[in-house]
Amino acid sequence: MYLNWTINTHPLEKKKRHQVILSEVQIHNRVLLADLARILEVSMDTVRRDVKELDSEKKLRKVHGGAVSNGFNIYTDSTREVYHQGEKTLIAQKGATLLQDGDVVLITGGSTNLELARCLPRKMNLTFFTPSLPMAIELLNRAPSGYEVHLIGGKLSRDSQLATGGNSINILSDITADICFLGTGYIDVEKGITEVDWEIAQMKKAMIASSKKVVSLTISEKLNTKNRYKICDVRALHTLVTELDPGSEKLDPYRAQGIEIF
């Protein structure tokens, strides 16, 4: 269901369990204890202790029911940790070239999208709508003063700091965006784009419905992974941007779905 880890019939020793947990958190930004217990084939109590220990070592942040990567929410901290920042910067630079003057842009949070906020063209008129509090702050700090930034209100998810619920979805129904940069935790040709959180999945569905073009900026390690709640079929994407060369064989299954590879 998730990344394929080779696990022996005997339980992994603690050091290896910690490596797996950190890798999952770094790739997907947020993971659930139940998923980690399934991947590691250990009890919830064991994985809860592991996460608590990693939190005490400041290698991740323990949250209710799971863990998030350091710096996932408070992005403006210059001491934050960004997993594979070089690759994410390259992806963001590619993504920025998709913008056109006058675009209305819908954008979620996520570390790669937040890198995009640092690569925005300076001489365009752009209007941004975001349900992500960290993204709104980053846009205000990074975007040229001529850009408009609108925060879509609603019930904030404590872990992701993303607005969810009926109010935010109703606001989106009144918007037609030229392009949507959709934060992507899990993407698979057969299962589509999925999420760990039901309400966040509904919010992202509404963003897709309100957009003419949907773009996923994602590191290649997220390809061929899946989770509980489906947001959309992979064909709902217009463009997939990774750090890989567009001709990479790893991207062939997505290309075969009619997705523009960038």
C-alpha cells in the first residue's frame, strides 16, 4: 500500500525501524502511526515509542495519531530541514515556467509547492488563492508586492495547517483558477492521487474542480505510492513535474495516461 520496504519475518531492530520511519516522514511529510505499524509489522505501542523517541531527538515532530517532518508547517524558519531540497528547487523552477501573466493560481502547501513560492517570476501579475496558512505566509514574504494573495478560510487542520470543511469548499465553488498546483503526497497510475486525511482529500477535490489546469510538483520517490483516501484519478492531472529527465522510463506509465511530463 505504501513504499515497498523489505522486512524479514523477524521484527526490525530499532535503528532500522527509525530509518524507515524517518524516510516515510521525509518523503510524504506526514504519516500516520497506523501506517507505520503496518509497514514495520510491529505493534502500535512500538511505533508510538519509536516516534516519541525520534521527536525527543528532534528528527521529526510527533502529532496526534502520527508524525510530520521538521519544518513541514513553519517554513519561514531558515533553520528548517527540507528533504532533497536541491531536487525540490529544480522541480519548483520547472513549475514556475508554467505560469502566465494574469493567471489566477490555486495552490496548496507542501514542501515542494513552498519552494515554488521562492521561484516566482518577478514581472508578472498573478493572483493566488490558497487554503494553506504556511503557503499564504510564504507568498506574502516572497512574492512581489504586485501579486495578490488570498487565504481561503475554514477549519484549519492542526497538523497540515490547511483549511478544510464546507466553508472553504463553498469559497472554491466561486473561483475558476487558470492553474492549480496540487500538493501530492501519494500518486499511482492505478490508484490515482491519494491522501492520509479525508477532509484534506475533499478540499483538494474541490480545488481540482475549480481549476482549468492541474499540476503536480513531486519528487520521484512519491511515484507509485498510495494511501487511504482518493482525491482523483491520475488522468485528472494535466502536468506532472519531477526532478527526473522528462524522457525517463520511470515516467512512461504516466505519459501513457496522456499526462504532460515536464
